[in-house]
Amino acid sequence: MMYPYMTFNDGTEITHSEMKPDGQVKVYIETPDLKDGFQNASNF
């Protein structure tokens, strides 16, 4: 499950997962885009 962390004025949203047993956390960044719907980046 991903949890919201922060939303910027331009609509960019940062979400994160729970910490895994090995100490890792997944992070997902998504920005609305009129052409493609969303631009996104993740660390997984």
C-alpha cells in the first residue's frame, strides 16, 4: 500500500510505502500532464 506524503501546488504528488523488514521504502513521484496523463518516477 502507498501512503500520501506531500502534494505540491503544481499537482505533483509524492507517496511512500511502509518500511520493509530490510529497511527499504518505496517512493513514487507523479505529476499531472495534459498530454500523457501523468509523468512519474519511482525507486522500485
